[in-house]
Amino acid sequence: MSEKQPGYDFNQKHLLGLTDYTGDDILYVLDQAKTFREVLDRPVPKVPTLRDKTIVNLFYESSTRTRLSFELAQKRMGADVVNFSASTSSTKKGESLKDTIRNISSMKIDMVVVRHESPGVPHFLTRCVDAAIINAGDGAHEHPTQALLDMFTMRQITPDLKGRKIAIIGDISHSRVVRSNIIGLIKVGAEVTVCGPKSLMPVFVESLGVNVSYNLEETLGWCDIGMALRIQLERIGGGTDLFPSLREYHEKFGIKMSHLEKFPDFTVMHPGPINRGVEMESDVADSDRAVILNQVTNGVAVRMAVLYLLSGGVRV
Amino acid sequence: MNKVQIMSSEDVKRTYLRFAHQFIEPYDDPAEPVVIGMQTRGVYMGKRILAIIEDEFSAAPDFGILDVTFYRDDFRTKLKMPQVQVTEIPFDIYERDIVLVDDVLYTGRTIRAAMDALMSYGRPRSIKFCCMIDRGHRELPVAADYVGMQVPTHQNEEVRVKVKELDGEDAVYLVNVEQEAGDE
């Protein structure tokens, strides 16, 4: 091609969280993800774009969906992938995070996808190695690719998110997904309401620029898209004192078929995995108003776009 | 920087007309070939040729859009990742005869990438290549089947194919670019 394409000036080296991205950066990633979504529908859903790249997936915390999604995205783009999980590695022998990453990077790694139970680990890694770092969830801090795929799915429903009303329902205080979503959605101009029991609502939450509601009916009547969050049974389940019982939670904050009938305009989302009968009735999850499985497919496309944009060129 | 017009809007129009006839010449059914325009200007060229085929022969061959960014071999030499554009091939290309359309044939690397890209959509019977300008300096063993104009060029020159939809005019210019900083 003889002429240079005018393009958006995307200037990020890492994806540590949506805090560091501007609204335009976010929209650019989402726009680029559309073309990757198309690749997934081809008869041969694979492109050789990252065939010269080696990526390590560093998972210190268990994950099925995110890890599979990243791995699939990497393989769809032809990258070489190395997987690391803390449970089967030298971490057990007492090796520190810094030593682990230094060792891995001396094997010539171009990108690192990291999940860790401590917030800030991805930031720390940027100071240890030269590779591009992608945060796949750090503690209760951020989970930017999940937020990006949620926003991508929302844009399939309503292309312009500016002024759109998004409700996030459930366990607001234990969720990193919600933080990234709030930060991202507000940057692109959406209106966000968080809704849940007071015991699961962080006290400072208004300072992020969101509305707070404790009434599910009111919230569902207001919103264009309602995203239910998983009640994290492993963190607050069993003998919890945060709410009396899962049944009571479902009674007050579960999305039910009656809600879909009463408010015919909103779409249901859920980042998964669903506790059927807790965050929503089983029939709601399976209804045509729910786009939960689209979220999963879109996850691969969005992660491909992120990997592509951060894979950079040779610095000259 | 000096700029010479090497094709006028009238020249370009005639070339499109010739392409339209050349595309359908081998077939009994003028709708048989598949036309695929390469992003960005090849898309507009392809649409123009298609409009002529529709007008003159009342046939509508399948039309697709191809972006080859994923398959390029040169983006690692640049700092920024190039923007990916839409690819749209909403039909099966298996056992079809394809004509790829692009504005300029230069090193041949773009068309190499395009052939790779097409193969991931299926196995076409044949691929032909049509370009407005063949400016020489090939780095790969490829050739065009339909050429608007052969233009011997210098490597510090650029060929700019203009299309009305994007640039406001139909024309082709030869531009002598000074070596600017950051311009490889």
C-alpha cells in the first residue's frame, strides 16, 4: 500500500487496569476487537499474526474461563504459549515471585498474562521484566479484560454507550470485575448504578461516580442492561454473616422471570459462572434476554485484540 | 515534493470499464467470478468495477472485502501495530474463481498476505490479481493478471491512487517524497 493509513494513536505498553486507559483507548480496543470477532467465524479461525511471539500465562490463582479464553486467543493468533500455575511449580518450593518472573523472562518471553491474589502484582512485574504485562485479575483490584468483554457485549446491544444506563447487581465489594467495569463504563460516558445488599456494598463506592441503590425492582426499571455478579461462595459462602441465606439473597436481589415480564426492555448479563437460583432464576439465564454465552465468545475476540495491540513492533 | 498526474479521471474511468470486461470475459455467466477488494482503496475500485458489470451485463457477482493486516510480514518493523480493518466475505469461496483488486502493486508482499488470508476462508479454484498501477520493484515472485498501467518508478517515489469516495477525485499521481525523518 502506498499511502499511510490514518489511525488512532494507541500508546499503551501494558494492560494493568482500565485506570491507565483513556475513554478513547478503550473504544479503540473495542473497535479493533470487532475485526477479531470476525476471525472467529471463519472456516479456519486462525491468523499467523503473533507467530513470532512467546507468551506466558502466569496463574497464581485458579481460573478456568479466563485462562482458557486467553489461551485460545493466543493460539488463534499463532503465538507460542507457556502455561504456569502456582500449584505445580517451584512456588511450592519457596521461590519468590520476582525470581520466578526473572527466570521466565530470561527464557525470552514477549508477553506475560498474570493473575494473582494480591492487588498490584501486574504493576510490580512491569518493574521486573521488559515484557508487556496483561492483568488477568489481581486480588479485588482490577480485571480489565473481563470489563472490556462486558463492554464489547454491551456495544453489540447498543453501539453507543454514551448515556446508556447500566446496572451492576450483587456483591459489589468483593468483585474486581465491578471495579474495572465501573472505571471503564464511566470513561466512555455510560451511567452506572450499583445495586446490592448494604453488607456487600463498599462504603466509598459513590466516589467512583456511580449511583447506589438497594432496591432491585427500581434498578431494573431504570436500566438498559442489568449485569448480575456471582455471589462468591468461596469467599463469603457457608457460615457468612454478610447476608442471612442464599435464599434470602435470591428473594431480594435475584433476577426473576417476573422481572423480565414487568420490565421488557433490559438485557441480562452475567460474567459467569452462574449460581442458578441465586443471582438469577435458571429460566432467566436461559432466556433470549440473556447474552451470557455471547460474553464468553466475545472474551476470546477482546483478548485477541488486546494481545495484538500490545504485541508492538521492534523498537527502533 | 513534486507531484505529477499520470492518470486523469477520464483515464481511470476507461480503465475500470476495461477491467469490468476483462473480469467476465472468460465466463458464460457474467456473475461467475468473485470480486474481492483489498482495504482500503481496492474496496472502492472493486465496487466501481462491479457497478459497471451490473450496468452493462445486468449481473451481480459476489463481492467481498479483505483486510490483510493479520498476515503481513512487515508490521514488526514498525513501532505501532497497524489498525485492523473490516474483512467481509459473506459467501463460500470454495471452488470459486476470485479476482483480488488493489490500487498499487509494488513489492508483492501485500498480495502474498492476501493469498494467505484467502486460504483461511476455503480453497478457491483460482485467484487472479488486478491493480491500477504496477510500479515494479518486486521482492517476491508474483505478477498481476490485470493492470491499469505499468509505471516504472524510482524507490523514493510514491504512487497515489485517488478514489472519489475517499479523496474527492479519481486520478493517479506520482509523488516524489523527500526522505523525511521516521519515514522508512
